[in-house]
Amino acid sequence: MKAISIQRFGDPDGMVVGEAPEPAVGSGRMLIETEAVGVGGVDAVIRRGTLGTMASRDGMIPGSEVAGTVVAVGDGVDEGWIGRRVWAFTGISGGYAELAAAEVADVTPLPQGLSAIDSVTIGSAGPVAHFALAHARFTPGESVLIRGAAGSIGIMAVQVAATGGAAAIAVTTSSADRGRKLRPLGATQVLDRAGAADGATSDANDAEFDIIVDIVGGDGLPGFVERLAPNGRMVSVGVVGGYPPADFGMSFMRAFQRSLSFATFSLNTVPIPERNRVRAEQFEAAARGELRPVVHDVLPLDEAAEAHRRMDAGEVFGRIVLTP
């Protein structure tokens, strides 16, 4: 089968197109002929070699989110799956290929009316947004700031907060154009990367929020602590901008009397049946037009390196999807 492998960790040029063996379909697993492959921020982090032991696995096939048709099943899996259109989580590797294997527990059927391309813009990002807000104890009427809202997780967090009854939803983004695109999705205030509202009053620039969902990390994270309201909660769900400074916790300690909280969140801590339930509900909502998948571009699998170059350049609004 054709696949993309990382022959050299670092820049996107280390990713090459080639032939790879078909994945084995072991017990409890199924084989999927891919129609769409989601390109996510975690793929870029892995490709750079900054995610733990991944840097030592030259030749790995990146990609964790695919959609397509089940073509084979392993022992213990109902053969009724064969021929069904599904979304699947393949782990932290194996997705950038014509065929991908997944555990049956990590597969969600696609409803009628939802394309494979749209499903890989929601399948991972939607549950992350849902459970991150739940982790922050979000309730209707609270204000939310989403830092780094132009990516797939941020876009889903805007929509989940809006449908959940947020009183206000501020977003940070790198351009006014992206801000305009976020407003129809539920954003009520657009800030620049530093948290300033262009042309707005000082009140707008000093606004505080009950919850901050941070997808960026990096050196700028401590500066947003002061944007939390008393009893405010910041939840970090990504580090696409790198890790924050080692002493970023001092920002919370200096605001001790405001009773602020910081937490990290990974979907890995949510029981699989719960994430599958929420994902299925979000797929149905998208099929009904109640949740909007945002696809930046669709590229052939051979152009995976180009997709990563665009992500690294900060050009992507939503998700790039690869098609074998």
C-alpha cells in the first residue's frame, strides 16, 4: 500500500511517499480502506520529534484519525462491520496510508449525510472540545476565551461553548480574516495573539473570563492568567506553540487571592465509551447541520509534507484533509 513515512524527524521534508506493508489485523481490530485522513496539530508535534520517544522511530507512518470503509476484521470482531463506513482513531501512528488498522473500541460508524472528509474534522477535535469544557466545569452563562481558535479544536470549542449557553466567547487568532470566520460559529469577541482587541475600548482589552481553553501553550501562556476572572479556570489542551516557561506557575501564585485554577486535559483520560458516545452525537449533529465541520483544504496523500508546511506557516483555518 502507499503510505507516508517519517524518514527524518524535524521539518516536513523528512516525510516521504513510498510503499509499506499492509497493517496486520489482529484480534479485536479491523482494517479500513481510507477515504480521508485528518492532519492535526499532534501530527506536527510528532513529526518535529518533540513527543517523547517518537523521535527514535524513524520510518513511522504518522496520522491518528481516518475515515473510510471496513474491509477486514480480526478475531473476535463481528463480520457485520465489513462494508460499513466508519471513523477511526489509529493511535499515534498509521493513519497516513491507503489502509489503516484500528481497535474496534476506537471506531465510530458514520451516519448518513456525513462525509468521510467532514468526519475527520470533528472526530477527534469535537470530543476534546466537549470534555475540555467539562473539565473546566463550564456552565451556561459563563464567559469563555479560546486561545488559538483557528485550528480544528478551537473551532469546535467555539461551537460547543456557543451551543452550551456561554454568555460570551472570545477568541485569539492571528488575523482579522480568521476572526471574521469565527464569528458565524459563535465568537462574540476577536482578540489578537497577545489578547488585545484591535480598536476596542480599554474595557474590552481588560475583560476577564471564567474559563480559558488554551491550545497554544508557549511563552505567551502566562500572560493570559491575568485574563481569568476570580475563580477562573484555565485548561491546557495542546502545546502547538511549544511548552510554556518552566516557571509559568508563578503567574497563578502571584494571583493567589483570586482563587485561580490551572489544569491540563487529554482525551486519553476519558473512558472510551464516553468519548464514543459524544463523538457519535456530534456526528449526528453535523449530519443535521447543527455543528459545522470546517475544512481548510483537501490534498492528495502524496502532498502530506505540503499540508505540514502550511500548518507550520500558520496558514490553516480548520483542518487539512488528505485523500489517498
